[in-house]
Amino acid sequence: MIREQFHFVGVCGTAMGSVAAGMIEKGYTVTGSDQSVYPPMSTFLEKKGVQIMEGYRAGNIPDETTTVVIGNAISRGNDEAEAVLDRRLRYMSLPEVLKEYFLRGRRNYVVSGTHGKTTTSSILAWLFESAGKKPGFMIGGIPANFGQGARFTESDFVVMEGDEYDTAFFDKRSKFLHYLPELVVMNNIEFDHADIYNNLEEIILTFSRLLKVVPRNGLALINGDDQNCLIAAKDSPCPIKKVGFGESCDLQITNIEYLPTGSSFVIDGEGFEVPMVGEFNVRNAAMAVCSAKFAGLKPEEIRKGLLSFEGIARRQQERGEVNGVTVVDDFAHHPTAIGLAIDGLRQKYPSRRLWVIFEPRSNTTRRNIFQDDLAMALKKADCVVIPSIPDSKKVAVNERLDPEKLAADISNEGARSWYLGEVEEIVEHVSSLAKGGDVIAILSNGGFGGIHEKLLNSLRD
């Protein structure tokens, strides 16, 4: 019998690395390669026993390899991808590996939507953990309760953050279509991922396809207040329950109270409290509660789990306070998410002047499709800083966001706003104007040149 041996192309990506380590734990031999090999992922993989090669070369693929796992970031022209095709090797996408080696036969809870996936899936995974279920999970952030974004266990329960992005260069279906869901959460649907979707209708279509693979004994929990979710759920063959604030929802969220340290609400006749602020976090928590109840958790188990939930890295995470100035890290990058994040910050820090430094870094926000929407979202802050666009040359000039115009439009809407190209310039400007009591929220889906620590150090000086 030939022993299976796997080679991961793009192994240092967060999801790829986590699955590679999971395959090692299952007893397989695993090698991998990546263009950027550096800690913490490189040291994590080496400790797990994954041999890593830096750079992409045809010779990196060991002769003994039986399956090559090709990451989502890999495209035709990559030396190893071309070698796989030339040699007629067996190859799989990462979602296919998850499906065949980790998800088949399990009770998979897939959390989808344009916004709130990471928070909802993190809360749900922790509810299972707090109740002693020891779930497996794959989450696109790092829940503070776990300290890691993925793990694989022998539990029946697996929580998956379900991404609508495409699977691989050879499979343009959404990743979440591979996840064999027993339950699907559909938080909301908006236009995003402008690099792979042409319009909102295409996105609604892929979400409707997700519902078509939920079994008859499963469930889809959809946002009953979101018209696009209702369209996606039309004629769905699986059971549907609408969750939301509206009276037409099957499971209505009521009796909401917002406090500086948390929020309380009632759903399905039971009261719950979560140590997070903002309407969007009440929605996220309510979806997690309904999912946990479907799984069989008792209300008292859910209440205990919610109260001990510690949040997620880079979701309204305080990075430090200097001389009364608080620096907050947040991941929001879609106009709707930005607006909701600012609303949440207003609730958490009432009566304080709010700065927002927004980096337009995602494939969609680098484009001018949200030129006006971003201004309408960001005007909710008191002071806004817009930097230059990272890797702007990857977007055609006629499709590219105009950050200088964005800053001007925000100023015209009543907030103070500046276009400042580079991180050092931003740090110097903001630290010179910030005063005690200010909150500075940095919104980016990347590292943003280490701006958080640079700003804190500058405020100290």
C-alpha cells in the first residue's frame, strides 16, 4: 500500500499552514513551499514536522508526493503548479482537502456572509468549547479564548468560517460550497470581492447555491432583515429560519440594551448577554445562540459561554493607551462594516473624539466602486486620515479609488479629513493633534506598516 504524502504549494498562508499541521497530526508526511517563509508560521510548521522550502521551484515537489495541495493564491505560471500539470500529479484545493480529510461525516456549522463571519464563528466555537464539546474550527481571525484560528479535533462538531471567495485557479466555485454543512448561517449579503465578481447578482447566486447543499435534516439561519439574503433563500430546498429585529423574522431579537461594556437581548424567549457592543455584535451573537440551540446546547450553557467570550484579535481591540489617547485596531474594510464599526466605537467610547485611519487595502476598496460609499461611512468619525493605496498599480487607473478625493469628500460632509500618503507622515500628523480622551481607530485588513506601535511610541514621545 502506498503511503500518502502531501506537498502544499503556498504552505505559509494561515489556512494552508493550519491544515498542513492538521495532516501531520493525522499521520501523513507533509512538505511545503512558499515565497515568503517567516515566523510565526514558519516556526510553527517546523515544530509540527513540516519541511518547508523557500521559493517556488519544480524540484521542490518530492518524488514520493502522492497529492499536491495548491493554495488559493497560486496561479498558472507558478513553477510548481506547472510541474504538477506537466507530471499529471494528483492535485487538490485546500477546501477539497478539508472536505475529504476533516469534514466528511461531521456536523459542520458554516458561517457565511459579507460581514460578521469571524465574530459569529468565533462565538459559536467558544459556545461549543465552553459546553465541553471540544469542536474543530477554521476561523479567519484569532479568537482570544483559543489563541489560534484553527484546530482539528475528534469532535462531531466543526465550525467553519465560510468564505464566498473562489477556491483555486482550477476551481472558481466559492470555498464554502465544499464544506458539507449541516447548518449554514447567512449573516448578510453585499457586493464585495470586485476582483472575481462582476455584480451583486453573482454573489447572491453563489449564496443560493450554498443553501442547496444543506440537507433536509439541517438548517439555514438567515438574516431576515436583509433583502439579499431573502432573495438567496427563495426556493431553497433546506429548512430556513429568519433571524433578526423585524416582526417577520421567525426568531426575533428583542429587548436590546446597549451598555459601554456589553449588550443584552432576548431571542426565542430567552435572555442573553454578550460582552461586546454594537447592533452588529448583537446580530452576530444571536446567530451563534440560535446555531448552538440547534446543536442541542441548553440556554444556561449558552449564557455561560457568551459571558466568558473574550473577543477576537483585530476586532475593536485596544492596542494601548498613552496620555489618555486610546489606540484601537479593527479589521473593517467594507463601507457597511466601517459604518457599523464606527457606530460600535461610539457606543463603547461615548463623548470621546473619534479618529479613524482607514487603509483601502482590499481588492474591492482599492477600486472606485465604493468611492462615494466610503465617504458616507467614514464621515461618521470626527477626524479621518486616508493614506495612499497599497499596490495601486495592480488596479487600472480608471478603476482605482482616488484617496485624495475621498479625503476631500469626507471633509465636505463635515468631518475633519486629511490625505497623508505614508505611515510615518500619518503618525507624525496624528500624534501632534491627538489629545487626552481621543480614540484612534485604525481600520485595515493588513499590517499597515506597523502603524499601531509606531503611533503609540510617537504619542509617548
